[in-house]
Amino acid sequence: MTQSSPLIVSSYSIHDVRFPTSLTGDGTDAQNTTCDYSAAYLILYTSPKDTAQIVSYRGREAEAINADVKEGGLRGFGMTFTIGRGNEICCQAIASIVEDLLLGREIEPLFADMGATWQLMVSDCQLRWIGPEKGVIHLATAAVINAIWDLFARSQSKPLWKLIADMSPEELVKCIPFKYITDAITPAEALEILQAAQKGKQERIDEMVRDGYPAYTTSAGWSGYDDAKVARLTRSALAQGFNHFKLKVGANVDDDIRRLSLLRSIVDDPKEMPEGRKQPSEASIAGKNAGPTGCVVMVDANQVWDVSQAIEYMKKLAHLKPWFIEEPTAPDDVLGHAAIRRGLKDSGVGVATGEHAHNRMVFKQLLQADAIDVVQIDSCRLGGVNEVLAVLLMAKKFGKIVCPHAGGVGLCEYVVHLSLIDYICVSGSHERNVLEWVDHLHEHFIYPVSINPSGNYNTPTDPQGGYSIEMLKSSIEDYSFPSGSYWKEGVARTDPPSAH
């Protein structure tokens, strides 16, 4: 690239990628009984402006969905997550945003003011009408915004978390969408939080590169697993260094009592602890109903109950000492969550939610109403990195810990960056925070995340990894729906999910 020929977004491809996780019960819960983890997957291509050929798919969007992945050049990768049917709708929405708002634009001005870039992507009045800032159009916005951030990080040869960690507090504040939330946090308050977090920042970076970020596992707790599989995977998770375990509940209380008792019988038994296991610190398990070995258990209902049902149901599980109940009711019922939290306070069970919270405004209300104990951001449900930053800052101001959702293809790859940003740049603490881990589909990514022997996420350090979401070309081709070789012939170069 020369000064006279800046790079522009010259083309894009969109891919409806679906993995048959319904074959093994991965991802199943009381609400979602059959899940094919899927990605509405976007690749942005750039070219020098003076020689670029703008490739538009207006009116022939199916060609963008089936476009070949091009080699070479600076590219940005983004995705949003679904569980199968409807993924094609997200793909179409992504195409509309890219075509109307991004195609042909120079990339450096986009990077120079990521706050303005975010506002541009959400401000088209016709696209906004089918939101606004919620639902399919916001899922699509997340894919586009995350692809731009990935492109930015790759242009600077830094992983995404490091790109943001290297920004000044003033630069970060410019990235954040404060519209509709200044009654909860102002730009001045956000700047004060970010400036306070400058102290010890390099030490936290060094710690994360050395030790990684604490994780919890849901991989043993899907509702489609039988007791033998739950027991086997729980023991495997202990051997991997995990100390926090989440189980899906809500379909049948007797089954849940049995399964939760089984899980507790393993993680609370000193004889089940791996040799050489390090006892967790008191601070890391404070207020979490930890058992005699220091292990912590959480449960997740995935929105299946009415408010009164949730309180009644959880009181029947309270003797098994879960730390929190996640998504006990409709995700945007703020007052319902507050009522559940009050109703369970004497039982010692907390409330967590956020994986389906549409936007920063829902989180604002959850925090203002003191409706939750744990904030659970999602990298694709919120409108990308910018909106996540807004929620991290509100959580810090309101004194709530952030434990992101990561149950889905690519989400673990994404959210490790977000938890690192939270610890390094915003909260300055991770004593009680844990980041979700699911052991599914990482083999399809060029820069997959991993867990170290302490049960922590390893910190991404590859300078070309960006936001860690670049998928293998073969996986895109083989699992594209409905034309990929897996969906047409049942074969793929990277095997479909197995029975673990």
C-alpha cells in the first residue's frame, strides 16, 4: 500500500456454516433440545483503492454466501452464532449491512474512529427499523463490527486484546456507544474507571501471558448427556484443572436433583481430586457455595420458567448449593430477574444472565434494578466489541463481576479477548471471575483457544491472529449449508463432532 493508494473494503464473502452437534447432544438444554452449532460467517477483502474492483452481490446474495475464500491480501473475519435454522437469515442481514454501509470505504478512517464506525453500522434508518439494536439485525451487526476489529488488529499485527490494551483511556472512551446509557454511566465516569485501571496494567498483561485467564466448564453438563457421560466428563474436567462446573437444568426437577447430586458427589469428594491439585484461593471462591474441596457448581435454565416457577424450582435445588441460576426466565424481563433474585436470596443462590440480553440498554436496566449477581456478556449477541466495552464499564461501576457466555462455535475464541480486556483495562480484578469453556469445534479454527493445566484459558499471542476467529478454508467449504460435502454426502476433511 502506498500513500496515494489506501486500502478499501473491495469485496466480501458470507458463509452459512453449520456443524451437526445435534448428533452428540452437545449444546442441549431444557429450552434448546437439538442444536447444530452454526456461524453466519463474514470475510472482508481489501484492495488498493486505485486498482480495486468493487465486487457487489446486490440482488445475487446467494453468490456471496457461496463465494470462494480468496487467498492473500489483508482480510478481516467475523461471525455471529446461531444453532442452525435461521442462520441463513443472519447471512442475508450481514450482506445488507456490508453492501449499504461498508463496501468501498477506506479502512484507515474506519480504524481511526471506531466509535464513529460503530455508529455508522447501526444508524441506517431502514435497517434500524427491523431492530433497533436487537434481534437478527444486531446479530448481523456484531459479525460486521467484529470483522472490522479483526481487520484492525491484523493491520497492526496484534491480537485483538493487545490492540485494545495498547489504547489510551481517551482512545477507548471514543470507541464506546454511550447513547441511551448516560443515566447509568457517563463518558467522564468511564474515563475515570479506565484511568484508574492504568495502575498495574503491565503487570496484569504479564500475568495473563504467563498464567492465562480462569475458566469454568459446561462441557460435562449438557442436558442430552446421560449420567455416565456426565460423570466421565466431570472427572475429565477435574483432571484438566477445572474448579467450576455448570449443569443444565429446568426440564424435570427429579432428574435435575439426581444429576446435580451426581456432579456434587464427584467434585466434593477429596478422593476424586487429581494428584497434585492446587487448592483454590479463598478469594476466588468467596460467596460461591463452594464444597469441601473448593469446587463450585452453577446451573443454567436457558429461560424455561416463569418468575414464580423459577423461584419454586430453584428452592428445590438449593440444598445442592449452586452458586447461581443462569437465565431463569425471559432474557429481557428485568423486573422478573429482580424478583427471582429477591426470592432466592435466603436460599443463598445468586442470579446470572446476559447471553441473550439484546444490547447495552438491557444490561443497564439489569444493573440499575440490582437484578443480577453476575453479568454474562456474549460476543455476538451484543453489537460487537464497542458495545461489550460499554457493558464492561457499567458492570465495573455497579460492582458486578463479568463471566462471559461462550457456549457455541467460535465463542470461546472470541470471549477470551473480552475477558482479558476486562481484567487488563477495566476491572483490574479477576479474583471471582471465570470464563465459560466448552470443548467443541476448536479444531476448525486457525488460531484455536486452549486450556492450560491450571484450567485457565491460554492467552492468544499470535500477532497475525487478530480476533482469533479465522476458520479453516476446508471447514468453511465442507460444512457450508446446504452445498458443503458434509451436508450433501456426509463427508468432511475435519471430522464432525464425535461422542467425546
